Amino acid sequence: MKRFPFLLLVGIFLFVSCGDDSNGKSNKIQPTGSAGPARVPPQNEMTNALMQDYWVFEFFVVPNDQQGSQFNRGRWYKFFPDGTFEGGHWQEQNDFGNWYFRTAPDKTYVLVDSEVNDLNDAEWEIQGSTFDYTAMSWVRTGNFGDQRKILGKLLRLTDPPTKASLGVEE
């Protein structure tokens, strides 16, 4: 009986250590991509807005691909202060990695560097935002991953999107 507390403690440790990793990324996603090291983003009004809630594509425009445009509505990113992100489609998380923020004269960019699939890597130019940072317009530059240029309107939502929340019929 004297060993019972010790065995109970070891059992709890093993149970806890078999769960998700320390960043909350699900062990169900098998990464095949590669990502650079995480870097803490600069602190400014834009990055603070990006690190709030979920950024969801209300509109996703793939030129000359109406089916791809419709399918990709509901994609989302959640950016974290440690330079990591999670991504998904509708209520399912299917991506994670690191994100980077940079500015150039008159331009602002967000680069997502996926650990799951290098085709998910994307550099987005933030072309506009509402004053309260509840909506943004982004254009993918085509410099990384899938190199098609894509236009998107993103909304800031407190939860992962549902089809009902974006008015998409089942």
C-alpha cells in the first residue's frame, strides 16, 4: 500500500503526457511539411488585431476557378503571440505552423509557414482593414506554396466558422 501514491502519480503523468503536445496541436494531424523557427511578432496595432480570435475567409476568390472559390470559403487562421498559428476549414483544424509579419514601404504582409503541408505556405498582402479590425482584405502574393494569386475577405470571429455563420447552404 505504501507504493500506491507513487504508482498513482506515475499513472497520472503517463496519462497527461500522451495527450496533445504543448502547443495544443492535435496529434491526429501528421505533418509532412517543414517550417522555419517560430518568432515572436512585432507588437503593433495590426499584429494585436491578428492575434485576436479567428480570421475566417468569408469570400475566397480563385481566378478562373469558381468551384475552388466556393469550396475554400470557411478557411481560417488563428494566430498566437508566440509566432505559431493553427488553421482549418469550417470547424476542423487541419493545419499548424509558424507565422511571420513584415512591412515594406506602403505594404503589410503575413506569411504562414505550414508544418503540415508546404503547399499551404502562403504570403498574404493585407490590402485593407476596417477601422476596428473586424474585417480585412488579403491578396496572396504567389511567392510560396500553391502559387496562384487569390483574393480574400476575412472576418474576425470568436469561434471557428460554421456554414450557418457564413450563410452557406448545406
